[in-house]
Amino acid sequence: MSAETEMKPYWEQCQTAGGPQRKTRLSIEDLRRALSRLPDAKKLARMEELLFMQEDIKRARAQFEESDITQSKEY
């Protein structure tokens, strides 16, 4: 199976998520709505997992930067 054939379903999902306005940029909510309509519970769960991990990484970075600031003030 070629890469073009594999990408077709994803491209169609993105077009569905864009809705009738055919926006050039999709929002997370657009993708959630499209994946919840289609029988793609596995893809929706994976997207939610990745979004959670992204937020978790942001929190960890903020804590790390905060500790660097605190340590630099001590020296």
C-alpha cells in the first residue's frame, strides 16, 4: 500500500473536521467533533492521550524553569 493510499482516510477526516467553511487551519475541537462522529474511537482516544501528554510536558517544563529561576537567585 502506498503512502498516498494510507493518507487518504486521514485527509478525508481533516476535510470533514473543517466543515462547510473549509478553513485552512483546523482546531482541536474540529478534530474532536469529526472523530467523535466517525467510528474512530481509537483515534479519538489517542488524540486525547497525546493532548494530555502535551499538557503534562508543559507543566513539567514550567516547574523545571521555575526551579532554575529559584536556584539562580540563590547564587
